[in-house]
Amino acid sequence: PSCGSTLEIPFEITVTPTPVIDTVIDGSTCLPGEVVLSANFSGGFLRWYACEACETPIHESTNEFRIELEASSIFYVEPVSNEGCVGLRRMAVATVFDFEPVVIKEMGDSLVSSYENNNSWFYKGEPIGNSQFIIPATSGEYFLQVQVGACVSSDSIYFDRKRIGKNFSVFPNPAKDQLTIIKKQGRVPFKIVLLDLVGKEVMYGAGMDAIDLDLIHISSGYYWLKIITNDFTEGHIIQKK
């Protein structure tokens, strides 16, 4: 063309959309071990990072990221399209529960769970309570299930109600400031140990026939009172208001 003339050249502009992750699925494990994280994304692949500002990915995949963990961690994932475009990073949470198997302990006339919360007690297939302990009304097999998130543990125990005898009166129960322990019949020296439901000793004492425990300085909650003589040991669940 001559100087000063105009030349029109046709062309096309292709705009590739920024890739977007549809859904991030967090992962968990009941004990230290493998955690599976995943994200829903099509049209490319995923880069997984140990932190939001990290430059080097620790894994690349089309969907899942599997990693062995001792403790809970946070990771970040970004989508990369087939055209090489990179989208925004999304957070993925890997949770490691310190989930120990539940254990039922027999304490006098009560059955106590090793878990303070999330308890479900059953007798003959029927639910009977959700507290940390129960006082069985009859002899038989008792079943306990604990669920924390997706983690489930269970235990069972046979409880013989007939062999539970009470030689001491313990009152008031619940108690606020003072608890009285009295031998029902006869004179006998005895020792007492007060424990929390985990088994930690809170208080101890000794007496002849009767003893008063000062509860002012202990926290509210449930406790296991163990009474020991030369001939027998018995237990009571008490509540401090």
C-alpha cells in the first residue's frame, strides 16, 4: 500500500476464563495416619500447597491429595487449566482426631464412660442415657457408643446388680459444701478416697463409723467416692453442686 493508506487486517481474540474449583472436600482421620483431601475441578489439574503464600507445590493431582499426618493441618489448592491459566487458591482442612477407644469402668453401683461427652448408653437395644455415667437398675449387658465427628467407638460390660451391697450411707447427694459418710451398722475403721471420673485423686481421709468431707474447695461435677475397710471396698458416685 502507498503511504497514508489504511490496511484493515481481521483477527480474533480468544479469552480463556479463569479456572475455578467447584468444591473443596476436607478430610479427617480418627487417629494419626492418612488423610484424604479432594477438590472438584475439570479442565485441568490441581496444585496443592502447604501454605497460602507458598510458591512450590507439594503435590499435583486431578482430584485427590493423600498425606500422612500426626496432627491437624491446613493446606491450599489451586486450579490450573489446560491452557495454563491459574485460578484462586482454596483452603482445605485436614483434621486428625486424637480418638481413643471408649472404655466402660464399673464404679460401685455405676458404670462410667472414659469420655465426658458424646455418650450413648443402651440396654437390650434401647437407649437409656447420654451422660458420662449410668446407674443400672437391673443386671445385664450394657452397651456404650461414643461418636466424635466420623469417629465411632463402642464398649460393653455385664453388670451384676445382685452383688452390689451398700454398707455406708453417703449424704447429701448432690452435696454443696459437705458430704457425710456413716457406717450403717457396727463400728469399723475405714479410709476414703475421692477421685474424679478420670481416676485422678482429689481428696482422701479416714474415720471410725463416720466422717465429714469438706467439699468447698473442689469444683462442681461428678466424683467417685471409694470407701475402703479391712473386709471390703465399696463405691459411690457423688455430685458436687
